[in-house]
Amino acid sequence: AQSVSQHNHHVILSEAASLELGCNYSYGGTVNLFWYVQYPGQHLQLLLKYFSGDPLVKGIKGFEAEFIKSKFSFNLRKPSVQWSDTAEYFCAVALDYGGSQGNLIFGKGTKLSVKP
Amino acid sequence: KAGVTQTPRYLIKTRGQQVTLSCSPISGHRSVSWYQQTPGQGLQFLFEYFSETQRNKGNFPGRFSGRQFSNSRSEMNVSTLELGDSALYLCASQRRLDAYNEQFFGPGTRLTVL
């Protein structure tokens, strides 16, 4: 079965530190890739998405992610985190069935705590 | 434009009871998906509806069911509740089924089974 792995369960950083959250998936076919964020007490929001084209995608709030097909990875990065980035981050994959999109398969999430 | 709404936001039930949760998608969105979020299992796909038809189903027992109405609103039902059904149930909507869509999530219904 297809799966999504997020390597870090909990990451603690100081403000202005750089962030990289790992995400790997297991599926050999065409996929659409997403990073969602869940701020404390709020609902899941889309940070960024990759469907095709440039493998480096930019999202909201200064986040970016790079799709490396050969490594089945879609890592999330931010050069300088802020206290307001404290949240849980979820990587998700949707299988592309030749133009029709399947359901989202989520990783277990990574909690990011940013110390002021 | 209003987002995805879910009612109720919080629910407390006892084992053996049944529960119905409701989801109203973003206007114009025809696909509704349901997910269960728990600390141990994370986010798991329950089912997806499009134009009143179940298009896809996750690996959950038959106690979990759903439906979609002609106005795209959706309900999910859990019968014979078990303690392990305590979770945050999330609804997501998307406009179409083609491969270039994103899902928009509602705030969820937190179900506690005692």
C-alpha cells in the first residue's frame, strides 16, 4: 500500500533558524504532492502544492518545497522561521490516475516548536 | 467566500450509540472527502463522494458510512460507537475530480466516546 513518511516527529528551533522537514512517499506512479499546516486550534490549511513542472515550488509565508522524483521526496524548507510558524505540518500525496486524482494519503505529521 | 463548515463542532457519545456528522462544502465544490484524525494513527481517509456517489472508500469497518445530497452537502454516520472512534473527523471539499485540485478542509468535529 502507498504510504507517506515524515522523518521527524517533533522539531524544536529558535527563531531565525532554518527549517527542513523531510517527506518521502512510496509509489512509483504519478503523484500530486502537498504540504498542509495546522496551527494550534485551527483547521488544516494548504501551504503549497506540486502538480507538475518546476520541482521547486513556493508556498505561502515563505515556505518552499522541492520534489525530487528519484528520491520519492518532497521536503519542506524555510530559510528563517518565526515564532508564529509553531504548528503541525503534514505532507500528503494524492495518486494521479491519468487525470483523475485519488484521495490524500497523509504522513503522521511533524510538530514544529519555535522558541522566541 | 465561506469555507467548509462542519456541524456539530463537538460531540460526546457513549459506547453503542450512533452519531451523524454534517459537512457543507465550499459553494461550487462537488467533491467531499472525510478523514479521521487521531494522535496514534494520524489522518486517515474514510471516503469520498462526488455527485452523490461514493467514489472511493478507505479501510474502515462498515459501521462507518456516508452520503452526499444533491446540494453537495455530506453526512457521515458511525453506528455502534466504540471507544476507539474518539477522534477529530475532518471534511474536505474540492471543486472537481481532475488531477489538479486541492482539498480545502473544515474545522472538524471532535467526537468523544465514553
